[in-house]
Amino acid sequence: MVRLAVMGVGRVGGEVAYLAAALRIADELVLYDSAESLLNAQVLDLRHAGFDVAISTGKSDIRTADICVFAAGFPRNPAVKTRADLLSANLPAAREAAEILRGFGGVFVTITNPMDVNNYYLHKAAGIPRERCIGFGGQLDSARFALALRQRGFTGFPYVLGEHGEHQVPVFSTLSKPVPVAVREEILAELRTASMEIIRGKGGTVFGPAMHIADLIRIIAEDRHELVACSCILSGEYGFSRCSLGVPARVGRDGIEKIEEWQLDQWETGMMNGAGRFVESLCRTVDP
């Protein structure tokens, strides 16, 4: 039995709840949103789908969930230049979540942007151990990276580390053949703006993030011990501490099982150091 809590059931959170039920990843759902009319509508819509899934809207039930997804807050829109620009707008939602989550004993997944900073803040403010705090973003960035590579004829295992934002770090050194710096920079520029066409066209990304989030939930729920790119609370790994940053990590039922420290090449190391410094500075602004 897997009890999944979703805090914030708007565009992405609602789709995650739907996929978790439709794909039979969760047996029970606990849904919460500060917009009561939206919450009630999403619950009713899910019940009309006919899933054999129990649904609760009790805040206290969140603390007993096996996995909790934090998706509350304002999404990125065409007027928001970077995800980091959402920090002040979404910090109130993170503060409310921290109060609700005190005593939470499951695995926590942060989606709300700026994801890395919110993941760090909720680890500290809610008192959730670092191994049970997972920031989502690297899987989606890696899928976009894979698409860019396929279009150019490159093969291999695509991973994007660093910040889920402007300071993301696509890893080229694990690919089957060398990638020139000029091509790397071209792909990086594409990745930084990959979501904007979707945002301009329909108001926000849904299918990509929701599907990869559902996959992450399944990895946790089924204790798959898979290696994924995700944001982890660092304590010296890659030379950084007291922040959450995208790294390769082995994930299972208990959350982060192991952070792998890869030998990055010179270009990747420079990018990773820049990402770490940027995220560290943002995390200092929310240190409880």
C-alpha cells in the first residue's frame, strides 16, 4: 500500500495525482490546496474517473504519507525570466508546507520553483532528513537534453546536473563521442529556454514534468534503486554544502541511498562550480 500526498493540486500537481492513480502507483491519495474550490473540483474529477483509490483532503493525513509531493505556488509564465525569480512569490507556500510537514516520516519530493532552494528550505524548516528530500527537475532536463542530442546524432546516457534553471549542467563526457564546446554551448542555450515555447503556447508545462514525476514516485514506491539526476541536500559532495543541487543519486524506498560523485571534464566542472555557487547564495537567503 502506498499513500501519496500532493500539496498543490493545480496544473502539474493535479496531473501527478491523476497519473499516480491511473498507473496504479498509489493506493491512497491525500490532496491539499489552499484554493478549496480547486481542491474539491480535482477530488470530484478524480472520483469520476472511477479509480479504486481512496482520497483524503485531511491535512493531518499528509504526515502519514509514504511520499509527499510539494507542487504548490505560482508557476513560471512568460513574464518570469528565470525560475529563481519565483523565490519570493513561492516562499509563503513553502512556509505553510513546512508547518504542515512537521513530523512527516516519508520521502519528500519538491517540484515548486525555484526547486533547488525550496528543497533546501523545506529540509531545514520542516526538519526532514536530507536523505528523504528529493528535488525534481533533473529528469525533465535530462529528457530535453536527450532530445537535443538525438537531433544532432549523439548517443549515450544523457544527464543534466546543477541547478534546475539557468545554471543547469548537461554532462557530455559520458556520451559515446566527444562534443565540441561550440555545440555544447548551443545545446545549453536550447535547454535554458526549452520550456518557454510551451509556456507561451499553453500557459505552462504539464505532460513532461508530470510523467517524469510519476516515474520518480514509482522508483521510490517500488524501491527500484535507480540512478536519477535529482536535487539533493549536499554535505561536501562536489565541494558544496548547505544547499540543494542536481547530482546523480541512487533512489529507493528510503529516498536518496547514495550520491555519486562523477569525474567531470573541465567544461562541466566549471559549469558545476558556477551552479553550486549560485544555488548556495540563494539558499543563504532562506536559511531558517
